Amino acid sequence: MKGKLVLVERNAHLPSGHHHGALIALARAHQPTVVIAPYGITTETRTALIDAQALVVDHPHGTSARILTAAARTSEAVARIALALLPPQRWPRALRRSPHQITALARCLAEAAALRTARRVAGECPVAVLSAGEALHAVAGLLGGRHARWVHEINTTEDLPLRLLGALARRGEGRITLLAPTDTVRDELADRFPRLRCVTRPFAVTDRGERIRESERIAARQSAGLKAADRAVCLVGGWWPSKDIATIDAALHHVTRPLTVLVIGTPLDEPMLRRWRDLPHIRLRATHAAATQAQIRAVYAAADATVLARHQGVGKESGLLADAVRLGIPLIVSDHDAALSVRLRGLNWVCMFPAGDAPVLADHLDRLTSNPPGRPSPRAAHQIGIPTATEQASFLLRLQH
């Protein structure tokens, strides 16, 4: 389906994150594409988008967008000052969540400014907010106009002041469609916002041209100091609360065969990394930084598998799963999400272990030497329901017509 597509990404200025890959893949798959980055954009992503012939807009256009941007930045400053002056645990109980409520308002205003900019730059065409806030959806619709918005997870609830704002902006409810990357997130959204249209749609996309080539893999392994017989796994991305790093830690203490562990991201637990360096069978290579897409790709290329371990019941989408599929990397994954486990069970490139079970994970790591898993085929994404970038662009265009 032809037509202009507008993508809003308020996190495009951050040096890492799976939104960069989605932006670039969508821009390559569909022309013309306009990318609105209200807080700026990394040089790496800007270059890739320009190569894909996308128009990149990183500042507000129009008076209303500039006013909303100023209001958003003022709100963010108020929240930062409030947290700096007094930690939330020292606030009166009734006010402890106020800074987070102000942050939610700031995000909404920034999105509305980006949406206004989109209308000014691209006219009336489909707009998708790729990393939307989890609150004040109707306000964003009222101030910014018709659009779709991906809500990746819900960390902030709307307290009374935000709920009142939402009630006042009820006319904006019909202008938005909420997109949830998993059924779990959709159910949470439907429970909190029963009046809003909400559908499940994976955020992750694949691009056939992204698979790691054998020559690339050989070069990456040489750069990492790995010989042909060496086995390596990678841990990509920051160690956030949803990740079960404690189980990985315990598993590495049970490993009985030599294993290289490639770690990249931020934040990381430096004391834990120091303990890993002292383990008899572990060789650690860690990069504690917000890595570029090129650095992350090199780590995947050097690894024999990537490890995804989450706490039982975590139901949000995993960018690491999408990375494994689109790059062609075997996956060692916990069964933390029942719906995801059903999709992955029985695939020859997936090794699954019970969430929290360190000995079983250690066994999978040991078996990388004698019985390594296969690599995802080019059809793997289709098998587990991850759309191609072309399919995703077509979906977004159809959704708003």
C-alpha cells in the first residue's frame, strides 16, 4: 500500500534500544517515510534513515508544537528538581508518586508536540508513535490528533489528577488506537482503559537483509579472541528488573566446560561481573556502555547463542527474541511467559529451561560444546508471528484509513 508514513520516536536520541532497529527497518521497507524525533536522534540512526531516503525532523514545527514542547520540558525539569530536592521515600505518602505523574504528563505533551509537527510537515497521513507513554492517551489524541500508539509496558498508574485530565480530554479517545506488543500488555491496557480501542501487534520486525553472514561471524569471533572450537554466549542489553540475572549468575557457577560470556549494555552489576571473572570455566568480555547497533551486532555475530532469562510471569515483548530471529542466532530462553513458550517449544534453534532453574540453564550452556542448537531459518520470524518490516508498514497504513 502506497502513501506517506510518519513515525514518532521520542527515544531516538538514546544511544541504544530496539526502537532504532525498528525505525530503520520500516524506513527501508516503505517510502516515503517521515521520522519525528522530538529529543534528537543518534548519528548512527540518522545516517541509516537518510540512506533509506527518510525525512528526519528533530525539532518542533509550528507555534502549537513549540508551546507543547516548552511545556513538556518545563514539566520534566520540575520532576527532576523535585526528585533531586527530596527522595520520594521522604515525601508524604500521598505525594510520593507525584514526580512520576509529572513525568507522565511531560511525555504526553512531548508526544502531542511531535504529532502536531507531523501534521505540519507531512499533512494528514498515518502516524504511529513507536514508544508511547502509558498514560494520558486521550489527552495525546485531543492535542495531537489521530494516531496509533505502541505501549510496550505499564510502569505508571494514573493518579487522580491524571485521571481528571483524561476525563476532560474524552473527545480524544476516538482519535487513537493503542497497540500492545503482547496479549499480556493488551489485557493490562484494556483493564485500565476500557473505553479505548486496543489491539495486539508485535512491535519487533524483521528484515531479510539483516541476517549475520558467515564471513561476518568469522571476523567477529577473531576480534573477540575466539578460536573455532571455543563456545560463547551473549547477554545483550541492560540488566533491568524484568531480567533474571540471578539465575544466570547461579548457572555460570554450575558450568563445567569452558565458556566465553560476552556482555554488552547498561546498567550492569559490576560486582557480579567481577565474580564471573574469577569462575574457573568462564572467560568474560564485558562492555559496560550504551552500545551502538554496530557494536551489538558484532557481539551477536561472535556468539554461538544468546541467553534470555526473565522472571516468571513477565509478559512484555522481548527485543532479544526479535534479535535472535532477524540475525539468525540460536536462543536459550526461560519459560517465563506461557504464551511465548507455546510459540517457541519444539523449534530446533531454541533451548528452553524452567524460569529460575539455574542447573538446567547450566546444562544447556555445557551442551553448547557437544550439541549446539541450529540457527533460525529465514522463515523463523513467520513461524513465531514476527512481521516483516514491509508487513508492519502496510499494517500501519491500513490501520488508520
